[in-house]
Amino acid sequence: MLKSEQLKPLVEDGKVLRLGRALPDHMHCQLRQVTRALHTQLRERWEHSEQRLEWIRGRMDKLARPLKDLQIATGPSEQLSLFESPEPQGLPKDWLMEMFGARRGERWSRLAPSYQCELLERHTERLNRLRKAYSNRIADCREALSQRQQQTVSRATIILSTLANLTTSRWMEEESFDNVIVEEAGMAILPSFFVACCKATRRTIAVGDPRQLPILTSRDPFVKHSLGRSIFELGETPKAMLNTQYRMHPEIGSLVSHLAYEDQLISARAAEEFAEWTSRDPLEGGALAGFDLNGASVCQKLPGQGSRFNNESAEVCLRLARRAFDAGFTRIAIITPYRQQVRTLRKNMPDELREFVECDTVHRYQGKERPIVIVDVVDGEAMGPGNLIRDERGPAAQLLNVAFSRAQYKLFLVGELNYLCRQIPYSFVGRAITYLAKSKKLFRVKV
């Protein structure tokens, strides 16, 4: 969005802000950076003060130890001695010349140690006064910047913020907007969403997909009832479905549309536009396939753990990733429901693939896309279908919808597909396998 040509003049003029922590390529829109860019004189004064303060602190650190040694050497003796105390030694000439310059260092080196100590104490006192002065100047600059930041927020045309920042940031307390757009609104809890609505003087627009990642709440029934509903579940809210998808190959789009959107999705791009990539291995000329392990894999758990893993399905996924990499794909995703399977995949992945193949659970992929997505189902006959795989249209099915819809050019489903289709034919995964079988895109593989 921030790279849009239409927004470029606003970005350059400091009219587009991002509250909170910014990504590296969005740093120029962060509130503090924009404020500093608009108020160059204040920024230069602050930076100069910080540089001077850093120099003063470094110099005081260098003086501290020699001064302490001199104070001990020239101070009164704390105990009587039968022997005559040795004459105290002054500071080395080379050190004095390095710290205070050639002429002053030469002159000070000829002074008595007690007088050297007195001069260093005076110099340290001056440095300490300067340190306090520059610290106060930086505090004044910080306060001035804070006031300018509020002014910057007030003059901005577009502000990018999380719901948390919108409801808690001190910069937003007195602000209101003509329009508030809540993106990924399907994951927003209603109280935060209503606070966002209160900031709008004309309208609030909720943009999101209620059939993808659900709201994350406690399993407590009361909490789920009060905070687990999204804005799309409120009956009085006007709704419109955006039914054209631009990311996925039409074959992948048709599968996702069939599973999650009652065949209402339309693909804006023809299959020919993806031909450069779909013509490559694996599955040359195809964009969609299921690979059935045909009972050759074992789903299992480590002792004392609940998460599952499957070495055989991990091996097949990594073989597919290797073939994709050899064919020229450099951004490959392997998505799996189980954290333990992620560890298994990462452990067994060849070193040369680690930079190009990303393995993770579904939650990590919301809002992302990859040219090739390999979905590792993991579950098999040894342990039966897990809760995530069993789900038909609930939160777990929404997670699988996220996994499937991340793919741009190729989507592969790997697991004990024939077994799962028999056991859970009406689940999200079961219907996906049935769709693949009817489309003649289901293949058996040897492990």
C-alpha cells in the first residue's frame, strides 16, 4: 500500500503515518521519523546534543580511573608505617598529551601529582556540568518532539495503526476520522472494533474474511460467546462479498471456492497467465495435486507430548520442495497443523534448501502468499484423524482455508489421503480429497 503511486505525494509530505513498531521498509512513515523529517532544526539540535553527551560520557569514563589512582596516591595515609612512604607518581606524559593535547599535556606532565589531581578534578566537574546541560537539552528536545508528534498526527491524512494502538495510544485519544477502515476485521474482538467505530465521524468499513483465521479467545464458553463473535456475525450490519480473487491459479481458486465459498469465487486471471510457472516441475503443466501415501506412513507422538509428527510425510514434502527448487522456485512453503511436524521438517531439511523453503503452522501464514504451497496433513491410521482435520466448517476448517489459499501457482496436499477420505468424508480435508479424486488429480507415491 505504501508503495502506491497515488499515495507517494502524501508519503513524501508526511501525511501518511504508521503508529507503533514499523517494518524496515515502512520506517519512513513511522510517527517519530516523520516528525523529525518535518522539523529538521529540532532533529539536528537533538542529534548534536546526543553526540556531545556521548563524547562527554566517554571522556569521563577515561578520566575516572586515573583520577581515582591520583586521589589515593596524593591523599592522607590511613595508617602509620615504620617505613617512609614512596613519593607519589604523576600521570604519564603520553596519556596527558593524548587526553589534553601536546602543549597542555607537556605542561601538566611537569606538575606535581597533587596539582595534577586538582586539575583533573576541576576538568571532571566541568564535564559533569556539561553532561547535565546536554541531558536537559535532550529532555527539552524530547518534550518538544512529543508536542510536534501530536501536531503531526492531527495533520495526517492517513494513519496506519493496529486496533491496540488505536485504543491505547495517547496520540489517538482526541483524534477522530472521516472514515475508519478495519482490515482483517474477522479477527477483531467486538469491543476493540466498537472503539474504532467511535473514532469515525462518517463511516466505518470492515474488510476481512470470516471464513479464514477466527478470533483467538479463551475456550471458556462465556468468553467465546461474548468475545468470540466477529462483526460479520452481527445481523444488522450491511455486507457485500468481494468474489473476485487475483492471487491463485484458477484450478486452486476453484478448489478453495468449492470448499469454503459455495463456488462463488471468480478467478480474475486466466490459466495462461500462470503458464510460465505451472509448466515447471513438480507436476509439469498442473497447478493442483494430492499425493496419497497409501498406508506407508506412521503418525505418532513423542512421549508426554500432544503434538503429532509423521516422518514419512515429511520426507515426501521435502522431496517435492527439492524438485520445486531445482525447477527454479525460490519461495516455497510447507504448512502443517502440528508444531512437532514443523520441527521434524526443519530438522530433516537439507542445508541448501533452508533459505528458500519455509516450514510453519497455519497461523504464521495469514496475509502471506507463496508460489508453491505444500500442505502436510500428518494424520494417519495409527492415531486417527485429529480435531483440526475432522472439522467441517468451524475454526479448524477456517485455518485449512488459510493454508490452501496461500498458494499462487501450485498447491500440493500430502498425507494418508485415501484413509482420511474414508474416515472423515464431510470434513474440509475430506471434501478436498474428494474434489481432487473427481478431478483426477490424486496420485499415489512411494515412500
